[in-house]
Amino acid sequence: MHTHTPRFLTIRTAVVAATAAAATAFAILPAATPAAPGAAAVLEIPAAVPGAVAAQPAVAVTAPVVETAVKPAASSTSVLSIVMSKIGSPYRYGAAGPSAFDCSGLMYWAFKQAGVTLPRTSRAQSTFGTPVSKANLQPGDLVFFYKPVSHVAMYIGNGKVVHASTAGQPVKISNLASMPFSGARRV
């Protein structure tokens, strides 16, 4: 068993104090000044930080701004293939897979398999992602029908959608024009 020596307690106390001072400093720091792409972001640290041992002059901290492309959590191609793998599965109101689905449950389940959590209902899904016009639909886009929104399908191209349509009908492919279009979203 380790005995607590005065030296150990002194070091531990100093570490705890430094950690607390750092936490306090970060809690009161202003946001970094926005920088142009490729420029350095500047953060001014105040001269007096509560809890600090001694006041220090303000220091400008610079860090290069690195532009990176944000990779989507799932590609529309992978989600589309997941939905397509469920063609023929039975429709069941309120079901979200893996063996039976309602319309929004099918989309919820497919995106979940690809690492994206959608809202559970078609109406809530119609507000998720980026709006897309009917003229700009791409395979993998979510397509919504009726006003207010009460049905969702996934666009597969060539004027077709895949969806869990209604009781007695399995997950199937239908014409986009067979239902009143309400809007579309790209996730």
C-alpha cells in the first residue's frame, strides 16, 4: 500500500490547483476570432485568469486553420442498397425492422444500419437533412408525400421510389408520380 508522504500531497495539490485554474481559464475564454481559409485563428487569453497563481500578460495563440471536407456518416448508395435489400418485407404499422416496416420505420432502420439516426416519423423526417427540389432528386434522397406529410419513400432514380406502402403490401418499388409529392430531403 502506498503511503501518502507530504511531498506526494504537495505535488497532488499543485496538480489539482493547476487543473482547476486551467478549467477556469477555458471556461471564461472568448471564442477564437474567425479566420479566412488558410489563415491562422487567433485567441486572446486574458491577462488575469481567476484562480491563477500570478497574472500574466495577454498571449496570442495561433493555430493554423485546416480545411477538411466533412465526410457524411453514410453514403446515399449504401443506404439505398440497404433499403433495396428489404424489398418484399411485410408492411406493419409502427414497425421499424428488421423483418417488418412501416414507411418511416424502413427509412429509420436503413439509415441506422449506416450509422445515421433519423427521426422516427415521416413528418419529422421531412425536416431532417437538406431540402431538395423534385427536379434535382438523386438516388438515396428521401421523398415525402401528402400534406401534411404522412408518407416517406426513397428515390431510386428514373422516376421510381422504394417504400413500405400500406397494410397488405410488402416493401416495393412504385412510380414517384403515383402519390402527391410534398417535398424531398437529402441526408
